[in-house]
Amino acid sequence: MNKTQAFELWQEYKTLQLTPAIVADIQEKWEETVKTLHKTLIGRKQGDFFKAYNNLKSKGYEDLLEKEMKSFKEEVNKRFTEFKEDKKAKENLLREFSKTYQTEFLDEMIVVKKSSAYDYWTQTSACKYAREALTEDKLLLEFLGYQTEVKASNGHMSGGMFSRYSEDYELWANISEFDFQMLQWSGKFISVLNWAVLCWQKGTNPKVYCPFLSDDDYQKSQILAYYTNYDVTRENMSLELSWDEITKIRKP
């Protein structure tokens, strides 16, 4: 698969959304079935599906409705399963392509990721947490030679009795949306431990972003951030240091 084919597949992948439209024809057939049952069993036409369905239930036909619905449910489940399998198959092809694809540079900067203070509203410093949520991607891009900038937008007071200032943040870089996605799937990454170190160094608690962060990484990252001269670099970005390795570089 070449870049053109991969790009076309990615565009198709992006448009695949699990919506009611996928089973709209099945829903339409089911509604017609219920209205036909109403006319047959009760003896009069009812054009409203919900009224027909509820009326049949109230007349003691609930078991019959469940029996009739079974095949429709099976078809819906089959349709959803096929959709998910199709989307996953496309994603797997793109992930495989990303492992050997060399990302390129744009002549312009575009928005590649966004974050909002409202996502961290339970934190006193919601704006800070929102801004620093972009740090990992920003640093990874910089390690690979890209220009980056985080811009604030939509600054406003939230209103209400306990009004607070809120902002949205955008990560800009000279990389295309397609290449940024390929980078995220490529296997080039900042390890969980290093990411947690970056959080502490930026004054944020990594467990706010990832409540299931292991106690081991939580404790290691605190020591690396506060009791060593450790810096996350392009050369060590994917490493997970052991306790022995951390002990050797810990400040006296």
C-alpha cells in the first residue's frame, strides 16, 4: 500500500461512524411489522408505531412481540458486528502501514489536537491541566523535528455563582492530520513512566489524566521528577527505568 492508497483508506475510515442510520432500514421494517400486527390482531389500522406497539402490549401480545422482534434484533447485532469488524480491519491496515511510513513536514502549521478546561473542571487549576494535556504530543513532535505551538482560545468566565475562568487549547504543528495519525499509530511513543515524569515537571498530577496509573510508575515518576536531574529526551523517551536504574541517578 502506498501513501495515496493509505490516505484514501484513512479518509474512508474517518467517515465510518456507528449511527442509527446503519440499521434504519431494519427499524423501518420492524415498525411496519408492528403496525401490520396491530391491524391483523386488533382489527383496526394504527399508523403510529409507538401507539401500535403499546396497544399490542396492553392487549396481551407482549410475548408475540418479543418473538417477532428476535429476528430483527439478530439482524441489528449482525449489522453492528460487521460494521465494527470492517472499521477495525481498516484500522489494522493503516496501523501496519504506519510502522514503515516516514511522516513528512508541512510548510504551514495546522491544529492537530485540542483540549478544554471543561474536561478538567474538577481540578482547581483546570486551565493548567488542559494546557499540559497536550505536552506529550507536543514533545514527541518536537523530538522528531517538528515545530509546535500551543495556542489558547475561547477564554471566558463560566458564569454562575462560582464563576471561573476557562480556556480551550490547540496544539499547532507543521504536520498534516494524516501524518499525525500515522505517527500516533507508528510505535514511536513516550513511555508511561516518562509521560508521568513530564506531568510532575509541569506541575500536574498524572493520576488526574490516568486514574489507573500503576503505583509503581506513580512513585518512580515522582522520584525522577523531584529527586534526580532526569530529563525526557528523544533517546530515552520510550524507556521504562527500573528501580535500580533510578536509585543510581537519585540525588544524595
